[in-house]
Amino acid sequence: IKVYKTIILPVVLYGCETWSLTQREEHRLQVFENRVLRRLEIAVIIFISEEFRSLKIIRPTRVYASARLTRLPFADRLVGHVARMDGTRGVHRVLVGKPEGKRPLGRPRRRWEDNLRRDLWEIGVEGDWILLAQDRVRWRALVNSMMNLRVP
């Protein structure tokens, strides 16, 4: 377990604070984690009865949950700072701006803002996140609520 936590997990989660995880990617991370734990033989066979047995993988951490936990504190605090910036700043214009031109065919990709709105919706907060972020104390409380929502 120590090798898994100190070597494998940091390599897999490198840069995860910028990820936008889809359900498919979360599933792929879970499959990867199961495979690694089996290879490291951190699996236990549980005998429920003589004829029935079950393979239980000991989960020190869940990779996909760790990625969400790492992303939330950094990204949500950062978006609060950007929302409070002056409208002429480049970072603020990129975050709230609408690009011109044609978009590619198909369903639009999930954006950082979409993840933020979903996280706010999951804790029961609706409304414009830019207006919510103007109040630092309330925004900090919302970020803490979103972080507590992700604790496995």
C-alpha cells in the first residue's frame, strides 16, 4: 500500500487539478486502480460460505475520488479570485468571454464552468456563480461545502 500511495498515485494524479472528469474517465480510473491493486496483490478473498467466495480489493484511496478532491480546492478558490477581478483583466475575459466563430460538430465538451455549476447544484445552490463569488466569506463556505461533498 505504501508503494501505491507514494509512487503510483502521484504519477497518475499529476495535474489533476485542471481535469474535467467525465463519468467515463472516472470509470477508467477506477478500472486502472483495481488492476494496479490486483497486481500489487492488495486483494483479499473473502469466504462467505464453502461454495461462495468474493474477491475484495482493499482500497486505501480511490483514484477518481482523489482527482476530484484535489481539483476542487484549487479550482474553486481560483475561480472566486478570477470572478472578483476587474473586467479588463485577461484572465477574467477568458473565463467569462464568449468565443466567436463556428464551433465543432457534436455535443459541446464539458467546461470548467459546467463542472462548477454542477458542484454548486449538488450542494443546493443555484444562481450566477460570479455574483456568488463576490462575497468572499460566503464563497469560502460554499467551497468548503463542495469539498465536504467529495469526501469518500
